Amino acid sequence: MQGERRLIQWIGPWFENTSMKNVFKIGDKQEYRRVVERSDVASFHGQVVHPVCATFALARDIEWTSRQFVLQMRDEDEEGIGTLLTINHKGPAFVGEEIVFTAWIHQLKGPELICSYEARIENRLIATGKTGQKILKREKINKIFKL
């Protein structure tokens, strides 16, 4: 929590300096499809916990789906930085099944983009939740991370 406050303090003053493209509206959607692979199953240190798609693999693909908005909104000198990810598990996804990730814009406030999403295999709901990203100047992100 303390680290989160520091990050907010660091990036807070820089929001007004972004010039991202406002090309979307509330409700606009992006979709991404991915077949679950063996490398996506829940495992730690080489030990499989469950032979289903792991939370970390879901997170990766959920982030990628909502990032499609950022890629179209940012200017050349800007980049997105993640601020939020929630995953509400609703059902398993097995190796070989195709997950369809659909993200839609829930809120646009300045340089902040909040998306809701769902992950489905046909009619079976796998996960729901939200993602958040802020679009900042790359130089500001480099200062935050001292790059």
C-alpha cells in the first residue's frame, strides 16, 4: 500500500501532460482469442497445481486485450502503465480450449482508461473483472523507474 501511494504521488502530477488520442467511447470493445497451452497451466517451480489455465496466464491475456485500446490511443512519445487488474474466476479453461477475451471501455477520465472484461469459452464464462491503465509520456515513465 505504501509503495502504491508513492507511485501515485510520482505519476499524479504528470497526467495533464499527455496528449493521447481520444478515439474511443464508453462501451467500445476489443477482442482477443487464445488457445490454452500446457505452458499456461497453474504450476509453481515445475510442479503442476491444477491442469487448467492459471491466473497468471489469464492476467497476461486480459492485459493484452485491454492494451489494444492503449496502442491506438497513445502518441509516439507515450506509453500505457498498468494501474488495476481484478480477476473473478468463474470456471476452468482446459488445455486445447480457445478462450475469447472481450474488453470494453468502462470509464475514460483524462489519461486513465478503465476496462471491464469477460473471458469465455463458447457459452461458458471463465472470468470477469476490470483493468486500468494510464497513458503517460515515456520520459515521465523513465523518470518514475529511473531508466
